[in-house]
Amino acid sequence: MSGHENRNDVLLVIGSGLKVYREYLVAPIRRRATAVGLDMVLINNLVPTWQREYFDEIVVANVFDTGTLNAAAQEVADRRNVVAMMCWDEPLVLDAGLLAAEFGVPGLSADGVRGCRDKERTRAELTAAGLHQPGFALVTGVDEALTEAERIGYPVVVKPRAMGASIGVVFAEDAAELAGAYRIAYAASLVDPGPYRASVIVEEFAPGPEISIDGALHKGEYLPMFVARKHSGDHPYFEETGHVVDAADPLLADHGLMAALARAHEVLGIEDGITHSEVRLTDRGPLIIEVNGRLGGDLIPLLGRTATGIEPGEVLFDVSTGRRPDVTPAKRTVAGIRFGIPERDCLLRAVRVPEHAPGLVAAAPMAEPGTTLRLPPGGYLARHSFVVCEGADTTECAARLDAAAALVELDTESVGPPEADAPFAMPAGLLDHDT
């Protein structure tokens, strides 16, 4: 479809994401767009492969360069009538949100997208509004980090100012651990191509279970869709190893939690879109860790769809085109995902996932043979595979995830440690190659 052009109104999508993570969202969006006569145009950094099936036109440009992305989007807008925009790729959310505001189409709003993307701004605005928040400080060096951590009180969490997937987020028990935690967070922050690059936040550690909530916004009204219970990796890092969504999760009926989320979105100025909020359930009540201006990653929207029957792609289409979405569950089951993560750094030779298992919804490799997988702090998202299972309740779902994960077959080779001063690299070969 690339290169096709007509005068239909256009839904402009910035960045497609990986096929394994996002095709299940793009397909229902395409159906809804076709039904109302909207063309779909994608601006993406890779030569299209699987995307051709869903888009009427694909513009290849370096979307990670603000000037290049803005020029490409403006060129589309000059010859097409852009009536809606979408973006679900964390590094692109800020630029896409600002473009939506400039084009006058529904979006998070200029203030809203800045409030989501900049964790320091999120903290400051939610604190000023009286919402339960940790003590925090934006720091520029180890000495300042030590000073602020002493003021805040240990233990603390050190994190990049604007990254996702818990990349570079480190727990520090005391001053002896703080310097190393700062170096790890700072190194991770250098990957961010945006204006918050090379920035680190030190904040008070809040103990308690961590959850995430995907919710829709229509003209500022917050509409929660589903709650995911997060499972994290080895201390002192916070990388996600899995999630579970229960359509009947009692937290959906927790008025305090939902009121805090609605108020946070109001304070941040978020208008239209879908957000992925991360919250710790502390003994002082819900503490909003961050509000991301996009759908959840880690296939959480797929878990939500499987457990509740809510179609996140359709909800995103509705809010992006100015419609109030229906977020009423159509079913009530439990769905979970388990990521395959090696015990130590390794070179992946082969990975085979099960085709059949009780309750298995999906399973796939997440890295190609020849990929070096490094655990934090030398690397992040060192995932070789995932399995998704559905069950009648959380106990059955957990048992099915255990059984399916045990069927993954792995062939690896040991590798030495990374060079001491080497910057960490995201895993190569993550399926979305351009050949």
C-alpha cells in the first residue's frame, strides 16, 4: 500500500513498534479506520515489512530526530487532511503529542504529554497538587545525588529522568550503594534521544506491591480499563519479568485508587488518549510512580483484551478521533505473561517456544539467534521469549504460565562480562528487522 494516495481524511501514526508487540493493536485500528473512511499513514524509521498490510502510505524517516520527524509529519499534513494521530512508542510520545497539539487534533495536550514524559515534572506537579508522592530531586552528578539522598532519607531509587520499562532504575540502600546506582541510571539515561537525556532523579523508595493501570482519556475524563499486577526481577533492579491481569481485580472498584488516578491526570492536563500508570500500593495509600502517555508495553494490552474482552486498539481509535470509548468488560477471566530471561549473560544460539499448552494464548521468541543477552546493569530487556496464558482465576493462570514457560527450549553460549566502561546496549535483533 506504500505510496498510495487519495483525498480521504487521514489517521497519522508515529512509529509502529515491533510486530510481536503491536500488530494485534494495529489490526483492529485498521478495521475501525476503514469502517469510517479514514486512510492510515505511518511515519516509521524502518523500511516496512508487516506494516504494509495495514497502512495506505508509509513514510520512512528518522523518527528519533525531532526535526526530521516534524518535517515528515508536516509534509503529510500539507497534502493530506490529518484528523487524528496516534503514538505508542515511548521515545516518540513527546514529539507526537506536541505535533497533535500543533495540528489541532485530539491528543494528550502539550502540557499533558510533557507531564507524562518528564518524570521530574510529573513528581513536581503531583506533589504540588497534594497527591501522595515520594521525596525526590533531579540531580546532575554523584555528589549532588549523595546530598539529596541524605536529605530524602535512605533507601532511595535512582532512575533516568525519561525512560521506560524500568531501564536504569536502581535501588540504593545507603550511601555506599548510591554512587554505583547513579552511574547505572546516568548511563541508561544517555540512550534517550530527547530533551531529558543525561538526567537522573533520586527519589524516596516506597515499599509495597506495584501495579499498572491502562486507562482511556476522553476530554479529560479518566476511564480505567484494566489493572495489571507486576512481577519484577532480581534486587536491586526493577525489570519486569511478568504481569497478570484479572478482569475482576478488586482494585478496579477501589475508589481511593481511581480517584487518585483521575486527579493525577487532571493535574497533568491530559485530555485525550490512553495512559499506562504505574502505582505502588503503600501503607499510606496509592502512590503514583509515573503516568506514561501511551498504551502499556510488555503485551499488557493483549492481557487486558484476553481477560476483559475490551479491545485496546478500538479504544485508542475512539479517543484519538474524538469519540468516548466503551470500556465495559465483555468477559471476566485472568491472563498473564511470563518472560524468558537467562540466568546469566549469554549468546543466544536458538530458542523454541511451545505451540500447545493448557490455556496458551500466545508464545514467541523475542530475540534472534546470535543475539547477546545481558542482564542489568550491562544490558536490559534480556528476554529470549514469552508465553501468555489464560485461566479461570489467578491460581490456574499462574500454574499454566509455569507449565508453558517450562516448555521453552533454550540453547545458549556463555559470554564474558562487558568492558568496564562500555555503555549498555539494548538487545539487537528484536524481530522487527527491515529485510
